[in-house]
Amino acid sequence: MLDAIVVLLYFTLIVGVGVWVGKFSKTTSDFFFGGRRFSWWLVGMSCVATLVGSYSFIQYSQLGVNYGMSSMAAYTNDWYMLPIFILAWLPIIYYNNIKSVPEYFERRFNRTVRQMVIVMLLIYLIGYIGINLLTIGVAMKSIVAGNPLLQTIFGVRVFEKMWSMGGLLDWNLLVPAIVIAILSGLYLHAGGQTSVIITDLLQGFLLLAVGLSVVVIGIYYVGGFSTFWSGLPTAHKLPFSGFNEPAKYSAVGVFWADGIIGSVSFYCINQGMLMRFLSARSVHDGRKAIIFVIALLMPFAAIAVGGVGWVGKILVDTGALEIASSKEVFIRVAQLICAPGIYGFVVAAVIAALMSTLDTLIAAASAIVVNDIVRPAFPGKEDGYYLKQAKRISLVITAFGIFLIPVFDQFNSIFRALTHFTAMVMPPLVVVTLVSIFFKKFSSRGAFWTLIIGSAALLLSVFFPVLVKPIAQGIQSESFSMMRSLFGAIVSAIVAMIFLIFNQDKDTLEKDLTGLTMHTIDEAAIQYSGGSAKSVDKLAFSSDALSYEVDWKDAYKDIHLSNSVMEKLGVETGDLVFITDERWWLGGLRSTHAILSDPHDQADNMVIISKEIFDRGNFLPDCKLKIENAI
Amino acid sequence: MDDRWFTFFYQYGIGSAIFCALMFLLLKTKAIKLKRTYDRRIFYLLIAGLVSFMFIHGTWSLIV
């Protein structure tokens, strides 16, 4: 009973908060990028909720019980590729105001490459939504099936009574997934990325706190840390699994598939993650957010999702727990060691992991449909029109994802085909993205054929795994699934290099690529900041808290500061500045960017803003503002 | 060599080589300029982060 109350309260809180913050979402920029105003800690914390996916608690606990602490490897190997994200890709995307990955490819190459990437990413994202929803169903089934109260809450019993369908549909799997999809769709429709970020912040805290607490409770349950540590076999205590065995989870496979190619695809090409970092108030905050995530939050998240498996290993070895399959270790251990009420939090944490990944995927797919299909097809409309379409499309994608659950559940071959497809899309896209930003001379034709040949080679390797064997580094497997991404990346890199050396088309050479490659990031920053080159070479400064006055008559434009404050910030008239409520803990919820107008001649501690800025920033009367150099 | 150390040196050998190649490209294309205080801080922070991960994983392997 207590568990059910906790789950109900959790649902109410998340949906309530998600819908409430929807009032801060007034434009498409708010809907997709949260108005580009959030602080690094908010972006970082919400990222963790997204990174800990629907499968994480189940999958990593399974890895934990089977392979021990090497279950953390995938969460702690992102640093190698970090420079490319924080020093090249993020500033390029952010300063150029690029709204989607395909949009970058049109600006960098041409429309054909963009269209190709749209198709690849949409199949990937929508397929991934279906896969996630099915995973949600499977995860929730193991929680709900034996619990009559939770079955009632999720409405499983109602469906079972109304439609038996001859046992064709598994309501224990289907109904909780539908309920979670509808609730995610509901708050996403209300506030888009703003709702996603705020709810994911709460969900991130919850899943980290609960995951770590269950691990601590588990260690206490088995007799304290020394019993826990001495009870684990040596191989289970190591940070990495064996070099090339087991084939399904070898260290070399995790390194290439996850640490190198996976990191770039996840942080650079995953539209959902990209949108999260684009919602930061500045490139500086985006950089701080990702360092916060990779250096601090991911290691803790790795313990939170995999630690139960380590405890499970001791319990299984000592005979305190019997499990039919390692897949069920998370739920079984949680049920065994958690008191009533605490288990409710565990269920809520699993739901948090499920919802926070799902909402990001739906927002990402909706962003691509609106920015890459609707906008080019219906150009020049008011922003309100696109916002309306974005909200509608997010609901349609949610509904389509729900439709995919029974399809994937019934027809395993479709599920497998899509899983293969997602593995085939990313390596060529990773290579094309990296070569595009590294080399100015990389041509549209080169990008096009790299994508085609790279994907074709990967498809071929599914039917002829022997192709992957030369680079498998001793892994004994029939499918070489973990090394396939390295194979795809090598083939794609060879094709890209051939085109780079032998085929430089005139269109690409003559195209204005300012700001779109690593060579011209400063130019992009200058353009973004309003044209003052001075600000690029300065460190970001923030003003003291200043009182403000709203110019209701529109005698003034945008924002006016005194001369001395402008000097302190290192900005000039025409530069972009960031205006925020002085209360840091709001994380930028009440803030906006604006172009600086001529200095005013009033007191230094006074800011004058127009009514439009006042509304856009959701400012409250009688609070103080801080001004920051936007670069 | 013990499998655990082979794995460690393989990962950090190849991983660090990729990391250094990326840093070299970033410097060569002037995506970062070490004469700028802000860029210099990020540059050293990134190197410190890699060394920290290497140190933690190395110490961990050693203790076990």
C-alpha cells in the first residue's frame, strides 16, 4: 500500500511540475531549447536522467552480477572524445544557431545530404522510441506483474477484464508503457524542452539518490563493506572486464563501441542530447555542464545502476537469493532488501529513468520534424504556427511510439531489424561529422557517399560477420556485434579520406563555410555576440545584482546599462548579453538574452529593459537582475 | 602481461593517442588559442581529467 502511494505521489509531482513549467514555454526556441537560458548544473543534472535510460537499472545490474564492477566501464570512458564536443562541435552548433543535426549538414554541404540525414535520424529516433517503450513495458512488467495494487494503479486489471484478446496482448507489459508514454507526452506537450529539463532535474536527483541508497542498503544487508568486498571474486572487483572475453562484454568492445564511437554519437549526433546542451545559457555553461556530467555524475550514476548487481552476486553466491535469470537481479534484490515504502521509491526511480529518456527522444524527433520538414515546407509563417505544429507532432510521435510496442513485442524480427539499423546509422554519421568539422575541403559528394558506403558495409557485415573478424582483436563471436561499429567507422573513414584527397568539388571549395568548421569558431562567436570582436578574447564576466526598471512606453529598446557596467562586462552597444534573475537556484528559468542598446545616464546599479524583454524573461517585479557577457 | 594491465594500457594508450590527436588538431586549426586564459584553462582541465581517470583506474587495478 505504502509503495503504491509513493508511486502515485511521484506521478502527480512529475506531471504537475512538468505542466506548470509549461507556462515558461512561449516560443519554438523555448519549446525545443528551453529558451537557451539554463545554468550548467540544471543542464548537467537533467542530462543524467536522460543518460540513465529505460534499460539502465535492469541491464547494468545484469552486467554487475555477471561481470562485477566492470559494469561501470561504459559510464566512465567518455573523456577521450570530450575535446571534440566542448571545443569544436558545441561552439559550432551553438554560435551558428543551428537547430538540428540535419540543418548543420545542409549549411555545411547541401540539401541532399540534409535530407539523407533526416531520414536516417528519424528512423533511428522513432525506432528508438519504440524500442524504449518496449523496454519500459518489459521493465514495468517485472515490477507490476506480481503486485495487485500496482496493477490497479496502472489500470492493468481494467484492461484485462475488458479485453482478453485471447491472450494475444500482454497487458502487464502494454498498459504501464502506455500510461508512462501518455504522461510523458502530456507534460512534453505543455512545455517542451523547458518541462523536460525541469522534470528531468527532479528525476535525475531521484534516480541517483534511490540507486545509491539501494546499493548502500544492500552492502549493509550482506554484512557491511568488508564482507561485501571480500565476498566478491577478484574478477568482479576489476574496473574492466577481460580484454577480449566475454565476447558480449569485452573491454576492447566496450572501449571502441561505447567509449570512442558511442561517445561522439551520443553527445554530438543524438538530437536529444544536443538540444539539452543548446538549452544552456552560453557555450561556457554548456561546457561546464558536460564536464560536470562526465567527471562527476556519470561515475555516481554507474554505481547507482550497476551496484545492485554487485550486491546480487554476493546474495546469489551465499544462497540468500535465487534468480532464474540475471535479468531479474535488480528487481529481486530491491524486493528482498527494501522495506515497504522504500521499494515504492525504487519503482519511482525506474519510472524516472524510463520517462526521462522517453521525453527527450520524443522532443528530439519532434524537433527534427518541425525544423527540418515543416519549416522548409511552409516557410515564413509566424513562430506561433510552428509552436502549434511542434506540440501536435510531439503527440503524434508519442501515439506512434505506443503503436510500435505491440508490433515490436509480436514481431521480433522488426525489433531486431531496427536494432541493427540503429547500429548501422551511427558510425558513418560520426565519421562524416568529424571529417566535416576537421577538413574544409571535404565535399558534399564525399559526405553523401561516405554515408551510403559506410551504412552498406555495416549492413553487409550483419549477413557476413566474417568481414569484422580482421579487426575483432581476438574476440571469439559469431556476430561481432560490439566491434561492428569500429568496422563501420574504419570503412567510412577510408571512403571519406579517398574523397577528401581525390574529389574536391568546386561547390564545396567556393562555399562560404565561416563558422562551420574548427578553423572559424572565433568568427562564429563574433557573429553570434553581435559583432564585437573584443568580447571573444575576454573571460565571461557577470555584473553585481542590479535593480531594474521596465520601460512600458517603449521609449527605450531592448536593454540599457550604464557606461561603467558595460565596461566591466567588456561589452559594447550591439553585443548580446544575458539577463537573469539574481537567484542562482532558479537555474535561469527567469532569464533571457538581449541585444545591448546605447548606455543610459542613470545610476550604475540600474538596468532599463523593454516590456518585450520583461515578458520574454518571465521576470518578476521587485527582484534584482544580473547581467552577463553572453560569450 | 596480466590481462588487467594489458587492458589498462591498451585503453589508455590508444585512448590517450586519440585524445592527443584531437587536441593537436584543435590547436593547429586555432579552435583554441593557448594565449587566451580561458582556452588555456580548458586545455589543462581536459588533460587533468584524462590523467585523473587514468590514475583512478590504475590505482583501482593495483589495489585489487
